[in-house]
Amino acid sequence: MNYMPGTASLIEDIDKKHLVLLRDGRTLIGFLRSIDQFANLVLHQTVERIHVGKKYGDIPRGIFVVRGENVVLLGEIAGRGKNGCRRSLSVNFPRMGSTSLGSLAPSQGGEDLEKESDTPLQQVSIEEILEEQRAEQQTKLEAEKLKVQALQDRGLSIPRADTLDEY
Amino acid sequence: MFRYESLEDCPLDEDEDAFQGLGEEDEEIDQFNDDTFGSGAVDDDWQEAHERLAELEEKLPVVVNEQTGNGERDEMDLLGDHEENLAERLSKMVIENELEDPAIMRAVQTRPVLQPRPGSLNSSIWDGSEVLRRIRGPLLAQEMPTVSVLEYALPQRPPQGPEDDRDVSERALPRRSTSPIIGSPPVRAVPIGTPPKQMAVPSFNQQILCPKPVHVRPTMPPRYPAPYGERMSPNQLCSVPLQPGRMSPSQFARVPGFVGSPLAAMNPKLLQGRVGQMLPPAPGFRAFFSAPAPATPPPPQQHPPGPGPHLQNLRSQAPMFRPDTTHLHPQHRRLLHQRQQQNRNQHRNLNGAGDRGSHRSSHQDHLRKDPYANLMLQREKDWVSKIQMMQLQSTDPYLDDFYYQNYFEKLEKLSAAEEVQGDGPKKERTKLITPQVAKLEHTYKPVQFEGSLGKLTVSSVNNPRKMIDAVVTSRSEDDETKEKQVRDKRRKTLVIIEKTYSLLLDVEDYERRYLLSLEEERPALMDERKHKICSMYDNLRGKLPGQERPSDDHFVQIMCIRKGKRMVARILPFLSTEQAADILMTTARNLPFLIKKDAQDEVLPCLLSPFSLLLYHLPSVTVTSLLQQLMNLPQSAAAPAPANPHLTAVLQNKFGLSLLLVVLSRGEDLQSSDPTSESTQSNQWTEVMFMATRELLRIPQAALAKPISIPTNLVSLFSRYVDRQKLNLLETKLQLVQGIR
């Protein structure tokens, strides 16, 4: 909304810390350095944040160049030290598993939001969070398998979206 | 590459003389070398100079201005000096607003201030760091045989000093990216991904390949064309801005010469396939971001020889530009200018040595602390904005950008209303001027390749070609299964709904068009409108030739679909009273069925308000029969009253009940307002009312729906027909009395 009120533009977001949700479910947090007309993003000092339950882990990734079409949403986050706000929302994506989004708050010179949520997230090490993630994926897969099996036993089949034929 | 080979072969501790000899040998071959190795060269030991350079690199150069009498320094100094001169000259030449550009400011003041300030916001990654300044032209181009040995032999990378508060982008670029290693891709003066940005497209290529090593020669200053007005080849023009070192490749745009034709060239290219003539707006958009457009935008073909005259053109123009924002809404424009001002101020603050304006917002402070800030230059941001702006161009804003237009219109009305009340300062009341980009008819000409015999068939989006020989076979009735028939029917209904909707949108738009049209055109418009309304009605009722009374079926089908219902609600205001009454009757007749079908959508209530409006125009007769229909009352009062599922269904539905109440209310209005009305009518009404009340009394209360609104005159209505007891019953049942709720 820099030069053009009434339009969406990322220009004013440059050099600010952002949280970016990608189509594959990853959550990146980094400083938005550069954009282009396709909303391709260049993120700096990027950290990939993995959320599992109430725990999260950050994997430092450096510089990310993200193709615009892969971005689901992005929003500025208020910086608090290096971790940003600790508030979180849990969002469930059907295919990608649950993801917790950092809260999106407008930057007022990096001020924090005053309220803390009741259950602040707990940061853990990278190995731990990866392990947790693996475990979560595992349980999900198994549950899915059971479900499909149960349905098949009853003679039903729910077609998956990617294998759905027309009519 | 004789030169390279010889250099590569030389062991590092090559004898100076031999080295010199080499140079002199080549004088005939490559005269550029003359300056480096021949007479023009300074008499120095490249090794030492190299080491000094390396030291400098490591220290993250403090000041290279140490004007020692050193031979090694000379080149530096000359270059430095040269740079300074050039920078000064440049700064004089650039138009004013460009001075605000952070990169330019840096370039201008760059020489003494080389050390990276913590949190200096100056550079972009494309900015020359010391290395770039030194590794100039020759290293940026493979073709240039001249290689300054000094530069070529630069160390790999300065050791990583304390990095935390340093501006990393000021560090030497890794050597790999700039060294002219044979076979590696040429290091481009302008990185490949850089937005074209007001550069001559053809000259762009040239410049990549061979910027002249003008800067390497110590004899540069006198040779260098001081006034820009001279005709310079694009190469020279391009290489010039490299000088100040701090200027990033994308700063080329700053050179006024590029502002002219390249943009015009680019615009048509960028907008190829777009509707509209680009040249008229192009100057406007160009103007938005740079110097005011030249009076006549240069045709796209001209660019290589172009820069010369254009330079004159543009340079002579006023420095301050006013962006062409006439197509934007005045408020929008205001906001835009405000922001521009803000940005300019910000940049001024950022660039200033701290003396200018002490309003540093915390945002600025934040930026200051961020050493990586402003990697994206203002130029680049403008470039992206420009693209976004271009996308906003349209030939018909009301078509393309309906909601934007409406929104700002509303805002305008609000502010106008406010102003009328208060005596605020008079804001712009200018009418919204949307520049209509002229629609050019593009006749599609299929692609023709040169040198090919005949015309090649190239299939594209404009020129589709049949690829499969698909034969359309219409199914016979026998083959179809019931399911398919149902599906087909539904599809047909959907198609009809879509067509009718298009008509509806057109009809709704007529008012606006009417206002915009000329006097002569208006009758034609009116006719069109009427015609469309008729078609809409026909579509709704399913008019078939030869049928007297079309069946309800068609209409009911439409009403089964959510979109159909909403559409009917929107169409009703446009229909004539009879037509609308007809629709209403049909709806009432089939209401239980529709209610059943509406169970999921729950969109019937949207019809209530147009129906209510309609009711107020209907005569008593119609209302009576409508009531009959609605309640599915038997024809005569004497007949036994069977169970009335119709009524039950109606009463159990929100819409149904509301409609019923409204009808009753209207009936009451008619009765009470016109006591001298015909007796037959009022008799009929009375009869119907008796039946109605009887039915109503029978229905258990629990099943009733909650109506949308309860008309106030129902109590008086019922009081006429029933006695007190029953009246109370009715009241409670229908919750007619406010207190009961």
C-alpha cells in the first residue's frame, strides 16, 4: 500500500520481518528484502519454523528466494528479539497437517503486542522438533490408513482430491 | 586471447622488464594496452600494488584518498580523482529529484566516506564495493583484452573482519563473481535478473558485453566527455555510471539519457497484447517515475542512436516531476502524493549526514540499525510499482474495476456530505477522470516466418487451430438414462440462469450508461433496456411458442437453484406489475416444493423484500387470490377442511410465514383504507380470512417458524374475524403482541 492505496503491494513491507506460509506447509520467518511483480520474495536471515503441538523449532536457513505462486500468505510480524511474537494460531491444513502460524501484527517500530496467549509456545531444539514432526506425520499416516481401510471394509471409498476424475 | 595467456603464464615473480616488454610488443595489436603497459602506464611494480590493494581490501578501506606520491597509488588516485570529477559532473547533470536517490547521494559523497558505517543504509548488493570499483570494465567483460594486472591479481577475498555491525554488502564481492576467468559467464555489468529499468533494450546487450575500460586508463579525465550532450555511444553511456562505484547497475536509469526512448521501447513490449495504445500513457507513466516525458515520445525503433538527442531533451526539462496520476481518484492521488513526500523525506533523512531534519521516525531508526536495509533500491521499488500501475490501466474502469470505482465514489459522497455539514477546508471536488485508453482494434495477423515458403500454421491463443477431429454426436433419447436426463435438464437450467443474469447485469447498468450517453442515443438505450427486460421475463417463465400458459415447471426449476432465487429477487423490480404478480403467484403456488428445495440454501428470505414492495402495488383481488394460493385454501368456506400440509409447510418456513403475514397485512391495509370497495371483493376477502383464521388456529404453535418481520396491523385484522378468545389464541400463537416475545 505504498504508493497505491486501494491496491495490495508489498513495497511497504520491505525490510520488515515477515512470516510467510508456503503452499507446501512450511513456515518461513525472515526479513523481506526484495520483491517483484510476481510477488517473488527474497527473504533474509530466514528461519524455518516447525510447529508441532505446543513446541516449535527454528531452523536457520539463510537467504530464501521464494517463487510468488507458492506463497499462501504472508504477514508482517512484530519483532521481539529474534523470536518474534510468541502468540500463535493453530490452523489445520488437510493435507499438510496442522500448522501454527505466528501472529500477524502490524509493525509499529517493532513494538510487541502486549498480550500473551495463555499457552505460550515452547521452543525446542532442531533435532527435537524434527523428531516430533516425524512422529506426527507417522501417526497421521497411520490414522489415515486405518480410516481408508475401515471405509473399504464397508464398501466405500473416498477419492482423494488429486486422483479425482471428473464425473 | 594472447594477452591472457601471457599473463597466466607469467609466474608471479615475473621480472618487471620482461613484463614491460610484453606490453610494448602488443602496442600495435591492442592499443588499449598502451595505457596499461605502454607509455601511458605508470611505472610501478604490480606486485606491490597488488599487495597494497589487498591490504586495503582487508582493512575495509578507510580512505583511499591518501594522496601519496606512490606510483601504485597513482592509478588509484587517478581513478579516484577521476571518479570524483565524474561524480561531481554527474551530480550536476542529474535532475534534481535524482539527487534524492540514495545511491546517487552516496555516489556523490562517496570518496571520503568509504568505511561502512554501522547501519549504513547506502548500498545495494549491486553496489560496487571497493572491489567493484577496482575490478572495472575489463573484468566485467570478457572481450576486453586489457586487463589491469593490478585488478586481475586481486586476492581471493578479504578475510572476514568483524562482521556484526558491518555492512556486508560493502565488502568485496567474492572474486569469482567478477573475475574474467575464461569460459565463465561474463560478469555482467547489469546482473541478469535486474529489472530492465529504463535502459535501451538493444543497448543493454551491448553494454553488457563491452563496457569500455575507459576508467582504467589514467588519461581518462581529459578524454572523458564532460557534457553529456555529446553524442555518445550507448556503451560509453553505460560505462560511465560505473565510475562512481557506488552506483549500482540499476542506477543506470539515473542517467537521463536512458529515460527517454528505452522506456517507450519497453512499454510497448511489456504491454504487448494489452488492449490499448501504449504510447500516450507511456509518457505518463514514464513521467511517474522519472523526468517528465519528452514532448514527443520517441518511437521504439530509435533507441541506439537515440540517447543523444534525448539526453538534451530530458536534461533540459524541469527537474521536478509530476507523476501522471490523472486516472486515479483524487483522494487516491492525494494519498499517493503524501506518501511520495513521506518517502522523499525519509530518503532525505536517511541520506543526510544527520543534519537535515531531525525527524527520524522509529522506523528509520530501525532501518538504520539494520545493515541490510535498502537492498532493494527505490528505483526497483518504483519499477515494481510501475508495473502494478500499468496493470491498472483499463479501457472501461467500470467493467474492470467495479468495486474500486464504487468504493471511492462512496468515499467521495461521504466526504462531500461531511463537507456540506461542516465547513471544512474545501477538498478536491474534481470529478473522477478516468483516462480511457483508446481501444485499438488489433487485427490479428498470424505469425509469418521469414524465408519460409508459404505460411506456417501456428496455433496460438488468438488463432486457435483444430487439433483433433472430434465429431459431435447428439445423443438419441433412447440412450439417455433418467439420470442423464435430469442432469441435462439441470444444466440447461443453469445455462438459462447465466444468460438471464447477464441480461440482468446489463439492465442494471443502464442507468449509468444513460447518464453518460448523448441525447440522441438515449431512446435507443431505453428500447434496448425494455427488450432485455422482456427477454429476462421470458427466460424466467420459459416461454415456449404456441403455449398459452407456460407451465410453472420452468420457473420452479430456476427457483430450485440458489442463484436462480437471488436472480429473481433482483429482476423483480424491473418487471411490470402484471409480470411480477405472475411470478409471485407462481411462487406461492409452488411454495411447499420450493421450501423443500430451499432447505439447504435458505435463500428464499431474500425474496421477501421485493415481494413486499410488489404487494403494495397489487389490487385487492390479486391479494385475495394470492392468499388463497398461499394457504392452499379450499375454494369455498363450506367445504370441510382437510389437513393442510401446504399451509403447514408454509407456516413452518421463515419465508413462508413472513410472506403470509405480509400478505395479510396488505389485505388489511386495503380493507381498512378503502371501505367503499366493491362488496364482492371484500366478501371474498372476508371469506378467505375466515378460512385463514380457522387454519391458523389449528396449527400447533410449536411448529411455527420465526418470521422475518411482523406487520403491526395484524391484530386489528384478526380482530375483525374472530372473537376475543380466538384472537388471544392467535395472538399468542403468532406472537403478534410485542410483550409475549
